[in-house]
Amino acid sequence: MIKLLFSALLSVILLFLSSCITGNLQKGIDAYSNGSYQLALEKITPLANDGNASAQYLLGTLHYHGQGTSKNFEEAVKWFTLAAEKGNAKAQVSLATMYLTGEGTSPNHKEAYRLLKLAADQGNALGQAKLGLIYMEGKGIYQDVVLAHMWLSLAIDHGEEDAVPVRDEIESRMTTLQIGSAKELTQDWKPISKYHP
């Protein structure tokens, strides 16, 4: 009987703590959306330190842009890395972009490719578009117009309209067979719903 009461009490406490964490995260996101960057920083920093991937991504974004704090690319890399390791697709794309540009870290096209592939596989439209560009340019990976077309088409399907002219330009240089292969790959693609480090 005591074990049952203890278990019930523990469940209530965990539910309460979970709602507090979710509430503070939402308050941080709302503050960020409203341009109250200092308040966003105050709300999300404890959550980021406790390992919340969404808070870690947002904290990285604040450091990257110098919002509510000084611009610090190294701190942005740190927080994006922590969130990316937990499977946060937005953090994976942001970190990959930093690897491509060399902001806050040494340029590393292979690591950028790896991170973009993780984000793209989860259905992140920006990750898919950037992965398509990497295949188009052959940076960090072999050049492949069929895969470039496929990833850019998926990005467009997921709302990344800026990918349309790039995809169309690639398509103008492809054979009918290559276009057919790319379209088939696009139709057959399924997102990976779980990230496994």
C-alpha cells in the first residue's frame, strides 16, 4: 500500500515538473518570437543546462545572432552540438551550416554532410535543400545530380520554395533517365522518425 501511494505521489511530482519545464520552454520560445531575447535567454538557459534539446537549439541561436547576449559562434557551436546529438533537426542544420562556413569551428564538409543527412532524413526541409546543394556541388561527398534533384524536390514538397529554381536548373542538365530515377527516389522516400546517435 505504501509503495502504491509513493508511486502515485512520484507520478504527480514528475507530471508537475514536466509541465513546469514545458511551460518555461514555451515562455522562452514566446519571448524569443516577441523579440524579448534577454527574457528568452533567462527562461531557456536552465533548461538547456539540464539537457533539453529544444532549449539548447534556441540558446545556440541566441549566441549565433547575438540576441540577448553577445554574438559568440563558439558558444553557438557548443549548444547546437548538444542539441544535434539529441536528434534536433534544426540544430543539425544550423551546426552543418557552421561547418560549411567555418564560423566558430574549422570548415568540415564531411561533418556538414553527415549532419544534413540526419536532418534531411527526419524531413527537415532546409536540411533537405542544403543536402541537395551539397550533392549538386560535390562538397564533402561525391557529386550526384540524381540525389541532388531528389533532395531538392523533397525540400520543395516540404515547403522550401527557394529550392525550386535550383532544382529546375539541375533538371535542365539531366537526362530523361536521370530525371525519372530522381522522381522515383522522391516518391519512395520515407522519413526516419527516430534519430539514433
